[in-house]
Amino acid sequence: MKEVLIIVIAYLIGSVPTAVWVSKGFFGIDIREYGSGNAGATNTFRVLGSRWGTFVMIMDMLKGVAATSLYLLLPFYADIANEWDRTNLMVGLGLAAVLGHIFPIWADFRGGKGVATLFGMILAIQPIVAVCCVGVFLLVLYLTRFVSLSSIFASIAFAVLILFIFNEKEPLYRAFAIAVALLVILTHQKNITRLLRGSESKVPILKYRDRKRERRRLAKEED
């Protein structure tokens, strides 16, 4: 019964619609009526800029960390001897938070794709894997400026790390890693279509780098 209660609390934490509250509170708009229509960090980057996009991303990640860490409220799961049960509960709590982000009760069940909250969940369960995924995400973002593509590569990297690099033995965790990669790919179908068409929007970061490249290109053409 206690497990059910904290899973419900995890869902409510995940339901906090950071992007919606930021867009309404500071800009007087509903972020879901602009850009891709999603209430997540990527669309916030696109519509409100990198500062607020970064803020929303961090807050959505913290939702995943906070929700997954609720196991600490139950002494049985905090005991190091119960690692198997603890991991299973943490996965359940994290997934409840991701579900809350995608279908937030506080925002008419219209949320984002849950990638940042999912990352927060991974950070709470296995920090080393999370850091590796962040490295992949940032590298792809630096090279392309596509948050969607960065998220897809990071999710695939997560599955590869869990299944092959760290070779986790717990069946539930292995299944979860595969599910994460598939979920992120499925929820980014429209982004993938736009990427293939060349119409996917880039986030407004690294513009100085792009301007330098453009100036160099123009200079070569003039020569």
C-alpha cells in the first residue's frame, strides 16, 4: 500500500508542467500553442530561447530525480541488502514521473515527451550511465543543434550501455533500457520526419559558432 502511495506521489511530481507555468507566468502564453505544441524543454528552447529552455530542462530533470528518490521514504528499500527490490521500485517511480510529464494532471493531460524527466530518473538510479548519456547528448547537440536527434542518440546510448557495456543482469532493468530507446524513438516520429525532410528547427544555441562558419564560407566564396 505504501508503494502505491509513493508511486502516485511520483506521478504528481512528474505532472508539474514546468514549461506551461513558465510560459504563462513570464510570457503570458501557453507554450503548447506554439512551435511543436509540446510542453517540454525542446519546444521551450525553440519558442522562448536558450535561457528558459535550459531552466525547463533542469527542472524537468529534477522531477525525475525527486520522484525516483522517493524510495528513501520506505526504510525497507533504503537498506543496501534489498538492492533488487529497490531498483525495481525506483524504475516504477521514475516511470510514474515520466507518465506524469507526458500526461500531467495539472495541465489537462497535455505535456511533453518526458526525455528530461527520464534522464533524471536514470541519474537517480545509475549516475555513471547518466553522465555517459549526457556526453552523447551534448556531443550530438554541439554538432547538429537538434535536441530531438540528441535525445534519440542518448536513448540508444543508454540501451547500449546497460545491455553491453555495463552488462546489467536484472531482467527488468534490461527490458527498461530497451523500452526507453523505443519510447524515445516512437515519441519523436514527427521530429524524425522533419529531420529527413530538412525542416527540423535547431535550438538557438552556438549561434556565434555558426556566424563564424558563415563568415568563413563567404570569405572563401569571395576569394
